[in-house]
Amino acid sequence: MQKQSLELKQTQRLSPLQIQTIKLIELPVQELEQKIRSELEENPVLDDGPDPDKQQDDEPKDISIDEIKDDGEIPSYKTRINNWGKDPRPEYNTFSVRESFTESLMDQLGYRNLSDREYQIGTFIIGSLDGDGYLRRDIESLVDDMAFRAGLEVTETEVEKMLAVIQEFDPAGIGARDLRECLLLQLKARRQNEDVRDAYRILNEQFQEFTNRHFNKVMSRLNLDETRLKAAISCITRLNPAPGGQLEDSYVEQAQQVVPDFVLEEHDGELSFSMPRFNIPELRVNKKYSEMVADAKGSGDRAQKEAATFIRQKIDSAKWFIEALKQRQNTLQRTMQAILDFQHDYFLDGDDARLKPMVLKDIAEKTGFDISTISRVVNSKYIETHFGIFPLKYFFSEGMENQEGETVSTRELKKALQDCVDGEDKKKPLTDEQLVVEMGKRGYKVARRTIAKYRGQLGIPLARWRKEL
């Protein structure tokens, strides 16, 4: 006898509105503005003019993105969104902020007059760089990888040629295959004077003797006196052994104009924030198209009904877009408020020591949103404060316990480490083991491997490279 069983599987499908909202959440304000302009051009039903019938009580309803139901209909109060503040359109406040390390290199690659083949090779090389900017793979391996992974048959000569192009990019030292090449590339990029030329000769001709600190041999072989040697060493120690920065967010300083998505306001210790709306217009569904659909219902004209079906689709699309904008606004507001509440003490004065350990899960729990939603909000969003402009991701960091059992952020630990290095005797710089002891004196219990990791992320060279004569 056959047995029948009923298996119930629970699956989660995103509604069109949720998909639309998720896409809008990811956009920073400038890209959102472009997206709205694009929708206005493509959908004739959308109108950005003032609504003569708008009532004062048509305020956006506070609805979570996770509560959205795809039931096919949207109430009429959801078919308008007012993105205007009380004042007329304000001008942008744009700021120079940090741009992704890879994006910066790709931008520079795009500025070169390259063939499609050269551009493909350059793109592959950039994608093969380590987080600190080094190319730690041999040319032969890159050639093989391009053939198998990108279907691009190239020669070692072609790869070496494009690597030389990338090694001319900023920051200087990018694309080096070892420390010596990295430092030499940086010296090549500097304005040439006696100190730079001496430093280049030392690294190019006497690198082993220099790293072993056989300074007498270096002076003798290169015919340098102690004064010139000291000047050259000073030049070398100011070079960056990790030009990619090895920063957690892989960011390097680049001129990139952005508009802050949030503006922090502080009055007598009370914190709040606003969301500048700039050139995002008020959107609504043009009523004349709704009337055309209504008129077509009683019509026997086939062409008119087909036109009405097309308009109905455009109206639905417009309604989803308007509602998705509201959900984006609500999601960003609730997320930023949760971050502000969590890091309240830090936002008072911007002291990194007050920045508490905070991960995406913390804010997800406060808002009720999914971690993936918080991640989308944090990505590419900026806040203007009275102590600087910051990407939201800046405020997130893991934590460790200090000797009192209190949890402190890794950012605070890095600041303490930087203070230790800044205050050391440069004639006897602290080794990683000694830095463990110094951090312990400041109340931070960290392992030597953690010191090495944070030192690398901060771009602090090894003790022997920090030593001054």
C-alpha cells in the first residue's frame, strides 16, 4: 500500500516592492537623484510637479521594509511622496572623501589610452593585487590564470608591460613584487634631489647591507658620509611599505565628491540628524492617466483597451516606485537613529576612544531589520558631523576586552598603538613584543600577532625600519 505524505516547505520570496526598495536603499543620494530622473523620463505616469489636491495629513506612514506585503494594490495615500523640505531647493554641500582603493586604480586605468586587450590585462592585474598593494604572484602564473579564468591568451611581455603602467599609478609603490621594488617605485616618483638619489642608490645597490644595518659598509661602498647617510635613511623611513594601506575598508585618500546622506546636529548636548533632500522632487501619479483607464473600462474599442492596459502597468510601476522611496526614507532614518543612539557619546565630540564596538547585528537588533538590510544602508552612505565627514561603515568595528574586562573597539586599540609608536625613542624603536608590554601598561591585553596585524593596517613599518641614527 502506497503512503501519501504532504511535505510543507517554507520559502521566502521577495515582492516587487521589496526588490525595488532594496535597490533604492543601496543608492547614495546623488545616484538616487539620477534614478528618479530616469524614472520620470521612462514613465509618463510619474509627475514631479506640485499636487493641487495634496492634503496636509498626507504624511508618509511609518512602515518597515520587512512588513511590506505584495497584495497587488496600494492605498491612495501611498501614491505620493514629498521629498521637499520647507525651504526651496538647497544647494549641494559636496565633500572630498575616500574612494575605494580598487576603484581608484580602475579609474586611473581608464584614463590611459589603452587598447581593449591592454585594458583587460590591466584589469586582471589590479584584481590580483593584495590588500597592501603588492603583486605577490609571478608573471607566469598571471598568464596562466588569464587563459583559464578570463579566456585571454597573453604573453609574459604583455603582462610586464601593463604592470609597468600600473606601477606608475597613485599611490606610488602600487604593483610592486617585493618591499625593495615598492620603495624604489616611491623614490622614482619623488622630486629628485641628493637625499632621494642617495636613498635610491642605497636600496638599489646595497639593500641587503642596509636591511642588516651594516651602515659602515653602505657608507664605504657608496662613498657617503654620515650626514648624507642619515638624510637618506630619513627619506627611506618616510616611505610607505604598504601603499595599499591594508586598511580594513581598503580606502585611500582620493578626491571624490559626495553629498552627505545625513547631517548631524548638536544643540546643548542633544543630538539629532536631518536627511538633506536636495534636488529630489515630489513625486505623484498623474491623475489624467487614472481617468484614461477608468474611461476605457466601458469602452468597446480594442485599441483603447490595449492602451489602458499599458497605462495600468505604468501606474502600478509608478506606485511601487513611490512607495519604495518612502520605505527607503524610513529604513535610512531608523538605521541612522539606531547608530546615533548606540554611539551617542562618540558623536558628541568625535573622540575615537568613545567609539564603542558595534557590528551590523547590533543595529539589526535595534531596528528589527535584517542584517543584509543594514549592510545596504551602511554601504556608500555618509554623514556630515561637526568634526568631519564619515562613511557610516567607519562607526562599525569589532571589540576586545581590556584588563578591566570592559569591551573596547579595535579602533581604540589602534589609536593606543599609534600613540605608543609616536612616543617611542626613535633610536631604539619598540619591537612588536615590546609594544605588547606597552599596550599592557595602558590597560590593553593584546597578543603579538594582533600587534603585527594592527601595525600593518596602520601602515607602521617594523621596528628596524623606524630606527633613526
